[in-house]
Amino acid sequence: GGAITNSGALTIGGTTLASAAGFDVDLDFATNNFTGAVSTTGANVTIVDVSGLILGASTVPGTFDATATAGDITNTGALAITGAATFTANALNANISVDNAANNFGAAVSFVSAGGLANVTVVDTTAFAIQALTLTGALSVTAGGAITNTGALIIGTTTLASASGSDVNLDDAGNNFAGAVSTVGNNVVIVDASGLIL
């Protein structure tokens, strides 16, 4: 057993599995091109894809960093990430959808883009804290526990925050929701710096 690294571009037509339990997985060569889903097991994981990136089932007790340089990020298998997770999609108006029903994020989850994000969809079986986020499109968050936000949410169209049986607190003073905000929750708090459409 040991770490998995890559020192040259990986061009993979089918699926990819990189398993190094207890060790790091670094598939971070800038011109990697994974056509199929990329599944990983490792202490900390970094994945870079020159185009879009499909994330397969992954178990990571540490940090997880996934980058799609010129496409969207989607996920087809459960992501069990204990540490901080960062999803970066650098294309103009890129979309990030990490919506597998069995996803489990144990720490902060960040969505980043050099070109500006359009839409973000996330599903977590536990509580979910939304970091500061700016979208031209829609935000959809479904959680198995409470939903909170720790930075300003600037959302261009609609927002859905669904936490059936738990609380929803979208209470950052800098929030700005341009479209309708829909919620499912036990107790709900919403703050909008401008007008608010429910």
C-alpha cells in the first residue's frame, strides 16, 4: 500500500478507480481527461480533469479537492467525505451537481469557479452548512439535518433549501436572492438584503 500520484496526463475512455486506503490520491496533472466516472479511496484526494468531471463513489476521511477545468462536475456514486471538500468548475457558467442521495459531507463544502458558476445542486444525508456562494442560476440544497449558511448567498434565480424535520437558517446579512426561495424545514429563517420572493 502507498500513495497514488500521476506524473503525466491520464486519458481514460472508461471509468477510473484509484484506491489507496490510508494514503493520499493525487490525480492532479493539468491535462488529465477522464471520460467516465472517477472513484477514489484515500486519506486525502485531489482530482483534476481538463474537461468535465464525473465523480463516482469515493470514501475519503480527509480532504477532497475536485477540479473540472472546462466543464461541469456531476456525481454518480456516493461521496463520503469527512474533511473539507472543494469542487471547482472553471468554465464560464459551469454547473456543479453533487446530488447522489447517499452523499455524506462531514465538514465545510465549497463551490468555486474562475468563470462564474451558473447552478449548484447538493445532497447531503447529514446537516449541511452553505459557504459563501455567487450563482447566476439556481441553488438547490437537500440535507438530512439542519441547513445553515456561513457566508453571503447571491443567487440569480431560484433557491431550494430542503431539510425535512430539521431547521433551515439562511440568515447571513449579505444574502441576496433574486428569485423565489422555497424551503422545507421544522423552523425556517430567511434573510435577504433586498426584496424577498417566497
